[in-house]
Amino acid sequence: MPIGSVSLDKSPQKVKSITRVGCKASLRVRRLKDGIWQVSVFVEEHNHALITSPSKMRGLRSQKSLSEEVVKMICDLNAQNVEPSKIVEYIASQSGGKQNLRFKKKDVSNKIAQDNRKLVGRDVETTLIYFRKKQEVDKDFFYELDVDDDGVVRNLFWVDGRGRRSYQEFGDVVTFDTTYNTNKYTMPFAPFIGVNHHRQSILFGMALLRCEESKNFVWLFRTWLAAMHGKHPTSIITDQDPAMRKAIAEVFPSTLHRCCQWHVMRKAREHLGVLYGEKSGFKEELAAVINRSLTTNDFVDQWAAMIDRYKLGNVKHLKTMFATRHEWVPAYFRGTFFADMSTTQRSESMNAIFKNWVRSHTSIFQFVKRIENMIESIYQRESDEDLRSTNEIPHIKTRYVIEVEGRRVYTRSVFAIFRELVLESTIGSVREIEKDSKYEVVIRFHPFIKNWIPETYVIEVDIPSQRFSCNCKGFEYEGLLCSHAIKVMQHVGFLHLPDHYVLKRWTKDANVVSKNRTDDACLLEIDDSHQLEEYRITTLKHEFNKLAVIGSKSAESFARMKCRIDDLKGEFVEIASPEEDIPTDPDSDQIANKEDASEKICDPYVSQCKGKRKKPTRFKPAAEVAVKKRRRCKVCSKIAGHNARTCPMALGNGDK
């Protein structure tokens, strides 16, 4: 190309090197009439240098291969969302180095892409077949599909039997949120999340939606309600999405809906950030008015006093916050059980975990399989905590009988909170207002909190029924007796913890129903050839690993054991015929090609984008998205698309 010329071709072409050099080296064999094979042609000379290094020979096309064992390992690691480069590194470490591998990273990527192409055009069909097989194993497994007039999938919901049973025990409070970019169709993922007796997040079902419209939420909530046997949650926490609010009011009219306080305060920081700097003490007082108001009347009075004190009556965003106070201010929800939750933090945390298991190009079937693996880890975490609560005895911090009784019935994590409440009851003083019926707890000083503001709580007592009602509504809101009620109990001589103040959902045996038939022993009862095959493979691998360690100690032991293994392979290949059963591996062509004549369902529309897909990011609702500020010119102070260097006034052209 001449110097100074410009190429108009902006797409550089990939130039491939020449690999065919016309080499005549060959070996030809023919079979004679008497059955003897004869070499008819043999050309030994090559017109190019031969590759003799084993590390280089593995790069030749004729030497590349992926054995059955390696293919299975690639599929297993890919199912755990392991990247191809990490897969190669792991297999290389098991093979003694990359020089012993007969494939490269590109071969692994091609294998994964080949498996992904099997799902093109039949992604939902394969997923539905997998759901039907799940129902054969788990009788309580539930799924529902919503399609549009063109037969294209619009919404998909599913939940396993353990999740449905857990909801019957812990479905009093639910958090609901959506997140984008978790699949190649850019369908928002919508999980229903609760809290179990260990204060751990659990799943009550999940869905993929086409978009966040009210009609889709209505379909989802009604489907979820049908899966949960018609049981409405006591309370539900979402963000400030208006479509969610409308759908919840239609489907759950008796459920108390609360907006996430974190989203509200985040938006407040964006609008009131200047006031935080100009009005000294305003930020702290705003938080105190919101979080420390015990009743709705207290909140209204303190809010009005704060507005007058800082002269903020004309601030538009503060008016908006006050107008929607019944949707997010804690004082309006203290009488309802929320398991001490005021935000969708559990949903946000769960969404962050989801993104470790899925990518932006994940198909629906892969998405379902990987989420299933994550759910198994959640159940295992709950099982581990069950064991710890049963076998470990936490320490106590006081000599109160009520603390010892709480240790006996509550789980470890719940007792840790109850123990602190009992310890807090040693602070403050009790004043009798009405004998045996009303008391006042005054906390003028706190030894562990600086700048403590004195607090006063009123506790109404009914001694015959052993009822202690505090105006902080701690038991109603969290399900545990507050420290003020405990202090009055000790004052009037009640030493034991009343049974009606022990919620079963916080006790050690709260999940006896949800654990039904989920033990490891049930694996042997499952009539599923694929799962049994995986169980056999794992067991045999464990035993062969022991032999491998012994056989690798010396060259002689290695040679003898390898001969024995070769003999074993020849012996068992003849008798190891596969079981005849309905295939349960949805990756197989037999299932992927299976068609149901009664329903023709099309995959969702694939999200179109140029270049490489972005990594999954958390979806932000409209209330959380900040408006991008446009820059002002420092010369004319106008937003006119120019800066100080190009300003017409600076250039002497006047105000244009």
C-alpha cells in the first residue's frame, strides 16, 4: 500500500497459513484373494520436516482426541459454570501437565458450543421434558408455562417439592425482586425468597418473565399461589416497582405489602445529598425519625418538627417521601411479622449468588440445571446448620432461666439474637404505672452506644394469661420477646418463657415437614438410571483413586497394576451392557429430538446484540436509576453542548 494511503476496509481478514505441501509419503495396503494383506505402495520420503516432539505432536489434527472420560469431565465442569480455560487447567493438573493433553482450550470451547447448539430451537422443549422427569422422581415438583398467541414462551415458573413444603413452614414473609441478564433471552429472573429457622435465605419458587409488566406479574403471582396450595403470605417486601404494586394488590389483597427501605433511602441520598452537607445534623435526625418512631403518630409529629426545625417545607422529594410513608416507614409495619426484615437485601444477595452460576448466554435448560445445583447447596447448608443446632450447646451470658429455656428450643442463630435481648434486659429501670397491668421501662444510659438518646417504653401486662405487650412491637415484628418485655417479666416474678412466645418457625424442629424424604438414602430408592449411574461412577472413582495412589509408588507396581486394569476392562466390557430405560439425560439426542405432538412451543426471542455479551449485571428499577447530569459551561453557565474552550462568548461571538 502506498505511503499516505488509507484503507477503506475496516474488517481485517484472517490469513490462514498453508498446511498442504503436496507430500507424497504414503502407505497403501491391499488384500489378496487368499485373505493375506500385502503392502503395495510405500513412499518413505517426506518433503517437510517431521515433528518428533510429543509436546508438539499433540497439536496436529491427527493426534487430537477427546476421550469419553475427558468429555464427561468437560460436561460436568461446564455444568458448574467453570470456564473453558479453567477446565483445561484442571484436567492438565490431573494428567501431569499440559504436555500430556491431546487437546487445547479451543477444543474444549468447541465441545461446549457443540452441546449448546443441540438446544437451538428446542430449548424450552428440552426443559419441559426435564421437568416431567423431575415430577416422576419428586411428586411435589410443580411447573407452569405461559405462551403467547404465536406459541412463543412468555413466562415460565417452577418449584421443587422441598420449596413447596418449606413455604408451609416459613411462608409468612416473602421478599420478591427481579434481575436481568441471567440468560441469552434477557428474561428477568424472579425468585421468591424467604427465611428459614436458621435465618438463612430459602427459595419458594422461581420464574423467568418476558418483561416486567403488570400482567406478567399477575400471572406469576396466581401461578405461585396455586403451587403453594392457595396460602397467602402474611407480608411481602419488594422494590418500588409500580407494576409489582398493582399485581400484588390484585392477587394478594390480604397481604401487607412493604417497599424496600434501602431503595427509598438510596433515592433520598441522591436528592438530598446537598442538604446533608448544608444542614448540620439533618442526616442523623432524618434516620432517627424514620427508624426510632414507635408509632405512626410519633413519626408524623417528629417529621413535622424536623421539617420546621430545618425549614424544609418546600423540598419536593421530602414531600414525596412523606406522602408514601405508609409504604416503607417502619412505624407502619411494627404490628406485622417481617422476621426483622425491612429491605430486599436477601433478594439482592441471592441475585449476586445466581450470577456465579449463570452467564448472559445461558440457555433456559442450562439455567434450570445450574440453579438446581445452587439450590442443592442451599439445602445442604440448612442440613449442616440443623446438625450444629442439635449437637452444639451455645454459651449463656446471664443467669436467667428464660435464657436457658431459649437455648433449649431455639436454633443457634436465633438463640444468638435472643441471648442478646436477654442481656439487654439488664439495662434500664422499671417504673410501675398501674399495678399488675402497666409498666414503663426507661433506658437513660447504654454502656456500649455513644451519644445515646434516652428511650421510654410502655409494657401492658395481663398476669393471668401471661401476656406482655410492649409498644415497640418487638415480638409481633421479629417473633422474639423484646428486652423491655423480658425486663418487666423478671420484675413481676415470671421466670419461665411462656409457650405462646415461642414461635415454632424459630425452633430446632421447625423444618420436619420440608425435610421429608430428602435424605441421602432416598437416592437408592429413585428409579432413575442416570442418577444411579452417576452414583456408581462416583463410588468406583473413590475406590480406584485408592488403588492409583498405591500403584504410583514405584515403576513395578505401576506396570503390574496397569496390566491388571487392562484385564479388568476386557472382562467387564462384555457384561457392562447399559440399562434399558427411558433416558433421563436431557443433553442426549434421544430426548432432545423427542417431540410432543400435542404441543408446539417455541423458544423465547433471543436477545440481539453486537459483539461479545456483557457480563450479568444487577437490574435497577426506575426508582433507583439516577438521572445523568449534563455538564454546564463554566463561561456562560448554560447547558448548550459546549465547554469553556468552545463557548461562543469566550470566542467573542456573543451569546449564541
